[in-house]
Amino acid sequence: MAEGGDESQEKTEDPSQKRLEKAAEDGEVLSSKEMFVFSTMAMGIAMLYAFSLYIPSQIGHWMAFFQFGSLDQMDSQVLIRLGDALWIFLVLSAIIGLPMLVAVLATQGAVGGGLNFTAKALAFKGNRINPLSGFKRMFSVKGLVELAKAIAKVTLLGAAFAGVIAALLPTVLRLTSTGLVPALHEVFWGTLFALAAALVVLGLIAGLDLAYSWHAHMQKLRMSRQDLKDEHKQQEGSPEVKSRIRRLQYEASRKASEQNAALENVSDATAIITNPTHFAVALKYVPGEMRAPVILAMGRGKMAERIIEKGAEHDVTVFRSPLLARALYFTGDIGQEITDGVYTAVAAVLAYVFRLDRGENPEEPWVDIPDELQFDEHGKALNGEI
């Protein structure tokens, strides 16, 4: 997709899956602050209720923090009590903090379609500290929505607490005539009831905020028709690239067919130059009848092995020279004369082969290949030039 596409085009199309994935990589995922407030509030109320079942059994244990022995042991006992209290504080912090962390992560996973960690979201953004950008955000549509949410929360939460207080007022007025334990019991359940009412209000606001956040997120990622076309072109490949790929595939297929057909001509070869088995080039030269040696067949890998096997069936001499074999393979073609640069080397090899065929025992020639015709097995020039 073209990031810097034509801005004049109206973005009327829903974002594609690739656009959504790209946004997630950049840290732009669906999120809702009010959903986090709702989920952490719900977890807090659940933990408060759970602690109400656990705390009474621990009151006697906690009273030990305020019990001390003789005065001569006061200093050491104070330090011991402080150490125990610190340990309990750390344990309670973990007990409270871990469920809250789980609630936050679960909320983002549910809202954003999974957890998404990306370094791009942590990158410095200069526009965040730009005063002009800040004013624009304050008076933007998003800023007005945030203001409306804040007013709605204050109004609805105030109404909810007012309703709870009105309902619990007779009970509160009777607390002065009850004992301490019943009074604490009534206060606890009254507080829990007020928090539950607030949770209902926060749930309503969170639902509305999630709907708006989803709408704003999708609007931000919308694409123009040209964006979709560009993205499709990138995924499927441009017609020019696809045409080139098809042409290369056709050339490779044609060359493979030619090599298979030329295999039958190996029986007429004068010599086969190998590398020793990775490359094989079958040459034919008849003195007085041909101007220069001609390549009858050539191949690499399995095709090279088949050429060598075919030559062995017809007693064609095999000469091993890696540099010469690769030079012939990468500069020549089936049915064509060898290139001028290897004339001297091929002439030396053929003279050696002719003497072998006459029953002589000549010394194997030294094959000298010009620097510009020395290739590795991938066709790259060994001297660094292409």
C-alpha cells in the first residue's frame, strides 16, 4: 500500500487485513480507557469481597504487631515487628497488583484482539510535546468526546451515589444505636453496594466508549480505492514483474528441453569438459571441416552426470578442468561455437584428446583461462567483475 498516496482521494473503503496488521505493527490498535477503568474496578470489588472473608481470621494475628515484651527487649522487638509488617505489605501488594495486571492485560487482549507489543509505540514523537498540536487535540472532536465522557461520568456517578445514599440513609441513621461489629458490617456492605452501583455506571460508559473507539479506529485506518489498488499490486506483483517472471520461467523450461534433446548428440562429441561432475560440456571439432569447436550438449548437476554417463557409453574422452568447464557453460550455448576467449585453452585440450585417441601417452596440458572468463559455480566472476 502506498503510504503517501494521493491525499485528494476520499478514503471511503474499509481497511484491508494487511492495513490492520501494519497498524498493529506500528502500535495502532483498538483500545478503550473506559474499559480499563471498568475492568480494574470490577477486579477491585471482587478482591475487596474476597478480603472480607479473609481479614476477620487474621485480626488476631495482626494484633500481635502491637504486643511487646519486656522493656529491655523493646528495640529488637520493634525491628522484628517492622520487618514482619514490611513482608506482609509486600505480599499484599503482590496479591493486589498481580490480579490488577491480569485484568488490564485481559482487557486489552479482549478489546484489541490480542496483546500487541511493539517498539514503535515507545518511539519518541515530537508532536506530543508541541503546544500547537496539544491545542489541536484539546479542541478536536476527540477532545470534545473526552469532555462529554468526563461530564457523563461525573453526572451518572453522582446520581448513582445519591441513589445509594438515599436507599441506605435509614440504615446509616441506626448505626449510632448498634454495636461496633454490626456497624462495621453495615458500613462494609453499604460501601460494596455503592461501588457496585458505580460499576454499573462505568460499564455503561465503557460500552459506549468502546463503540466510539472502534468507530474512530476504523475511520482512521480507512483507505481510498487507489490505496487498495496499490496494496493489491504489491501483494500480487505488478504486470511487468509477473511478465518477467513468466519469461524467465519459459527460458528456463526451454533451456532444460534443449539440454534434454541435446543429450542424444553426446555420442558424436570429441571431448567432454567437466568440473568434475557439477558441470559438463560436450564439444565437437572436426579439423578441416569446422571453423571452431561447437557445443553439442551442456548441463549442471544431474544433467552433467547424464552427459558424462552418455559419453562413457560411447567412449568419449572426459577432461577435467573446473575453470574451463564453467567458462564454456556460462559463455556458450548449445549448437553454437565456443567463445573467442577460450580458443587457446580448448585447442590445447583437443590436441591432448586427439593424441590420446591415437594411442599416445601425452602429458596433460596446462589450461590457462583469461581472468574475465573465470567464474564460480554460480556464474559470478572470480575477479569481482560481472
